[in-house]
Amino acid sequence: MTPGPGGLWNGLWRALLPRACPGCAAQLGAEVGLCRGCRADLHATVESHSPLRPRPGPHLVTLGRYRGVNRRVVRALKFGDARDLAGVLGTALGRGVPGEWGVRAVVPVPLHPSRQRERGFNQAELLGRAVARELGVPCLNALERTRATRQQARRSAAERDDLRGAFAVRPGVLPTGPLLLLDDVLTTGHTLLACQEALHAAGAGEVYVAVVAR
């Protein structure tokens, strides 16, 4: 989509203004997205325990807990339109994905079309593209949200159960081999579990997961 004159002027104006790092509020120089210090603190780890697996085993890549810098950068990406953060965070996540997983494609968690129109982008898709570039595999919009649900961050765990059946897989999209499911935050795991169920129902094999924070 080509921005109108107002969008172009707003973009130029933001580019000329002094920019603060979303992670620590230090002034950004030539860095894109995050300052050098915050970039150095992005360490991807592989976790073996989460609500996504009944038994422990390496399956989840994350940059840490949803607090401090991680919380601030996720909120800046989602609600502050800081889309350049996706490349920085996605690259860090991609570097933490074990090669032995043999991931064949990255699948971002979709937004409902109405919410994506409202926000203007899907943060999971932006992150997924960066992770896929790092891994050298495609980023596939294989999942679609079949019905709108309330924003998960504002709901109790009990209220999130209606996500079952809220996702479907587009036919003929999935490759054979392991997939990496990608989202920004893991809270209770209901959204990612519903996506996993849809992928498995469509014939997917192993499904690993990557999130910025949990």
C-alpha cells in the first residue's frame, strides 16, 4: 500500500526527530530499532517446560520473560508502530533455533482480519519473516483465524478456552517436515495450543514454537 502525502510527511518527520531506544530510552544513533546495549542483551534460549507440551523436551525458543526490556519492546512493536523492531527481535530469535530441529518453514500466528485492518500489520508475521530469513526457510501464512476473539492479554485463563477451533490451515500450504510456530508473547499458551491443534489436524508433524517473551 502506497502511503498518502500525510503518511509520507509523518514518516519523514519521525525520521528527522531524535529517537529513543524502546528498550532503555537512550538516544539512538545510527542503530535501527534498538541501541547497541539492548541488542547485546538479546539472548535466545531453548526451553523444555511450557504449557505447550505434556512432557518436558526442547521445543520453545524465547528471549526471556515478559518484563523489563522485553516487555517494553513488545509493546513498542505492537502498539507503538515500531515495526523496525521486528527485524532485530526476529534475527535474535532465529539465531537461537537449534539446527537439529530441521525447521522447514516459519508459521506466524494470525490476527483476525478485522484486527489486522485496525492495527495495520500483524506483529507475528513481521517477526516470522525475520526469523525465516535467519533460518533460510519460507515464512508461510498457513494459518487463518476463523472467528474473532477478544484480545487475549485482557482475558483470564478461563475465558481463553473459546480459542479451540478458532484457527484453520489453508489447504495445500504446509510443507513436509518440522514447522516453527511464531508469536510475540506466550502467556497461558491457549492461542499457541489452538494453532498447534489446527496444524496437526492438517497433517503437520513436529511443531516447535518461538516467542519474544513469555
